[in-house]
Amino acid sequence: MGFFSQLFGSKQKKESLTDLSILGCDMHSHFIPAIDDGSKSVEETMSMLQSLSDLGIQKFITTPHIMGDFYQNSAETINPGLEKIREEIKKEGKPWEIRAAAEYYMDHEFLSKLDSGPLLTVHKNKVLIEFSYINRPNNMKDMLFALKINGYQPIVAHPERYPYLYTSMKEYEDLLDFEVDFQLNLGSISGMYSQGAQKIALELMKRGWISYVGTDMHNMKNYPFYEALLNIPEFVALIESGKLKNAELFKD
């Protein structure tokens, strides 16, 4: 090491992380008990929150599905479940903060939901949306445009999990042209889903196209994939890039 390197220190890239506290918050999860395919009980929710707390995450925005005929959720079903969780957190003396929004499925009913009243947002005008995993919505861009003209900023959940976008990275560029944000599922990076999802996740990270990350945690089976992130160089590089905006979601 040269004299000046010894004097001022050399900036070296980290090879691993001690925890995930640097994220600021987890902004995609399914913790509200018994209203979608996530947690089944308050007890299960507390176990999931504790596991993420052990990884350094103390703030959460949980996002139950709002999806056509499957999960007909609204503020009336989501907020009471949120209060039950908050009561249990207070009872157990945990330092966690939790809010609720929703993950909106872009289906034939979405535009009517948009017309009927305010959407549940993760922060201010930012709304989390998802598409079908199987078929590209015919009116995908129409729905994005409708969100924008109504004053919402779309955050596309787990873009790495839509196989019909895998044909070309131009598919993702076309979405970004609508000035949407991309939210990557943390489990995709460590192989929780398909190899295709993992490959696209790494490519989106490499291109600097990821603005948010979330666990999308549904149950405790997911936990090992989040723990594995601490030693994945590509994830460490994403953290060091300074491009993630998770921490902003808990600011006024």
C-alpha cells in the first residue's frame, strides 16, 4: 500500500453485509392476517416481523393483494388487520413501525377501482402494482397512463417475475419510458423463484433500473433467501450504489 493510501485509507468495496438495516424499510409484504395468500394469523405475522428484525429491518409497509375476484380487499379489510398487528407489537414492546398500503393487480376491475376513490399508497402518491405472471395485459400501458393522469406514481412490483418480458430488455425500457419505478423482490436475487427471474433480477440491478426492493414475504419459508443476500456481491453492489429509495418511504 502506498504512502497516501496508508495516510488517508483506501476505499474498498464491501464483500458482504452484516445486516439489511441500510435498506431503511421493507416496502412489500403480506403480513395482514387471513386476507390474502400471506400470513394466516397474528402469531405468524409476529414471527415474520421478528425474523426480518433479526436482519436489521425495523420499519415495514405491508401490501395485501387487491385482486379481482380472489382478494377483494380495501381499506375496510386492511386497516383493522393492521391495527391488530400494531396492538401486538405494542403488547410485546417491539420497536417496529408498520404501515399498510396495497398491491394492486392490473386486471379488468382495476380502472373501476381507480375511478371509485383514492388508492392505498406506499407513500404519498406512490402506488404498488402488479401484472399477470402468465399473460401480458392487453391494456397495460393504458392502465399506467390512467394512473399517471390521476396523479399516481406507479411502482411495478417484481418486474423480474413476468416471463413475457424476458424476450428483450427493450420490454423493460418501454415500461421505464412511462416513468414508472421498479421494485425488485429480494428473494429473486438469491434464487427463490425461477432461474429466469434470478437472471433478469441481476441484469436489472446491473443496469441501475431498480429503485426499490422488498421481501414480498408471505411466510417463514421465505426467510433463508433473505439471509443469503448478505453475501451476494451483486446485492452488496446495489446497496453501495446509493440508488435505492426505500428509506424515503418513511419520510414526511
